[in-house]
Amino acid sequence: MATGEGRLDVARVRGLFPALSDGYVHADGPAGSLVPENVAHAVGSVMRMPVADRGGVFPASGRAEALVAGARAAVADLVGGRAGGVLLGPSTTTLTYGMARALARTWRPGDEIVLSRLDHDANIRPWVQLAATAGVQVRWAEVDIETGDLPAWQYAELLNRRTRLVAVTAASNALGTRPDVADIAAQAQAVGALVYVDAVHAAPHVFLDKASLGADFLAVSAYKWCGPHVAAVVADPDLLEHLRPDKLLPSSDRVPDRFETGAPPYELYAGVSAAVDHLAGLCAAGGTRRDRLRASMAAVARHEGDLFDWLDQALRAMRHVQVLGEPERCTPTLSFTVAHMRPRQVAAELARAGICAWDGDFYARELFDALGVNETGGAVRLGLMHYNTADEVGRIVDAVAGLRPR
């Protein structure tokens, strides 16, 4: 699907997405991406075949085992992890709550954890709530409210030998900010702390490598990268062996099974594998699936980067628009406000122009409180994906330029 070296053939890519036939500009990728045909087909195919639960001695049960193993292997390829350390579940929020409960059992009063105000609340509230239960102090890494960056230098003052966990995002779902996670993780691990990285928003836009990031735990969610509503947390299996989550007595005590509660949605696991295959096939490249992902995500970054530079610069040049922050590194995502218009009004006007955009705080409550925009309804967010085009960016720019309060 490449045109020229490392370039996406966007017309062909768009042909993979039946949902694009509605004529709207889907600039709401950070809230959830569209689904390509191969993912829909994979899910539907499983629902038309005999599949039972795992643990049986008949073929339908064997299919279930294969679907779980396939999804674990696909996520491991996506993030550079080990399949035996891939925990699957319905959402990142659910998985993080479960992991927070398991880790909190290892904490003692007087221990500390470090959180970031840049993060989605799913990587904040579970830790805050479990810290309160365990008598653990929460320390905060602050955002530069002018740039939207999360300075890594501040962690030197936040970390000490009592620090048990550092939770940080790989990319802000509101501003697109990409902190220096590797630097933060290195500082955390130097004092013996574990590092929990929320890569949900980063995964559709950058090539993830768990080891390079220094993540002990790495969270992703398939519906952000063209898959179904399934999430994963990836960790080293040896680390997981030391954690004891709540589970039903008869359910498996193996890692990673013991972290997954209830009967899994096998058909959706087929969609997870298909979504990773979709990403790996965006650029014509050979080698392993991991190799192909590296090539595809490089092409995605170039395509999205070119479009976003135009969008970002155009909106910043408009006198009635205020783009929040100006991070040094970011995904193709921004939030903005319009003079004399509430964010919901702006989103409604964009919808009338055939453009899908979200308004609100995007679960980045701590961040938007720091930026002082929650009192007026938050902001409007635009986020590009690999299926967006230059023509669509032009439509967005024209629509925002024409916004006026009614």
C-alpha cells in the first residue's frame, strides 16, 4: 500500500474502510478509530463458526485457544513484548484498576507513587484511589501550561527510595504531547520503582517498543488502532508471577490467565489480530510482522505529520482560535477553543459542515483543570489518522476559519 518509498497510498488505504462512505471527515480518531473490512470480517467469521470455551478436548475449544494465543502474539508484536505477558480485557480502565489492586497489595504506608497531570484519568484515578486505601502518598508531575510539555527534569525531585510506581502517558490524548518516557522511566528504575506507561493514544501513530520506553507495564487499546473494543496490558511474565490479583477460585492460576476475569470475547480477539495485521500491511515491506509494523508506522508518521503540520499552523494563524499548548513532540492531535463560542457550539457547527470532532475534557480532567479551560466546557479536539487526507484537512481549515458565534 505504498506509493514511492515509504509513502502511503491513501486512496487504497481508504478503500479498506467501509465506514468512510458516509462522506464525513472523521477527525475524531483519538476517541476511537474506524474499522477496516478485514477486522469486521475476522470478527464476523468467528461468530459464524463453532467456538467453545478453552480447556475442552474438542475442536471448538481448540479454536478458542488459538484465538487467544493469536491475539496475545499480535499485541506482543505491536509493542515489542512477550506473548506470555499480554493481559487482555474489555478496556484499559478495567485492566488498570485490576493491576492497581494487585500492585497496591505490595505497598505499605509511607510508600509513594508519582503520577502526571498530563494523563488520561484512566492512568490517574485507579492509582489515586488505591493509594488512599493503602496509605500511600501521591506526588504529581506537573505540565508546562504554556507548551503542554511534561518536563522530565522534575522527576529528579519527585523520586526517592520510597517511590513504588511511576505512571505516565506515552502521548496525551488531549494535546498530543509525547513526553520523554524513556528518560522518566530510567529515573524511576534507578530508585527501584515500577513504570506503568499508558500508550493508548500513542499506539496508532508511533512504532512502540516496550524495552526502549523502559516500561514495566504498557497499556494499549485496540479500538484506537482500527480494532474492536479490547485492551491489553503488556508486562514481563516473570514480573506478573509475583502479583496476585483477585480471581475466582476455579479459574486458572497461570500467568497471564489469572489476571483476566470472566469468559473472553473470542470473536473480538480475532479482530485484535486482524487490526495488527492491518497496521503491518499499510506499507509494502517484508520480514516478520514486527518488521512490517516498523516500516508501516514510519510511513504513517510521515503521512500524518505532513497533514498535521498544515492543520496546526493554519489554526494557530487564526485570530479567533486558541490552540492549547505547543508541545515539542506530539501525535497529530490538538485541542482548541474559539472566541465567544463554547466548545459544544463549535463541535455542533463542525458537525453541520460534515466534520466529526469531540468537545469536552476527553477524560484529561487534571490537565484541563491546570490549563483553566474546564470552567468553560473544555475544548474542541481534532485528531488525524492514517486514513485522513489533505482534502479533508482543507475542509477542516475552511470550516474552522468560518466559525462565528450564532
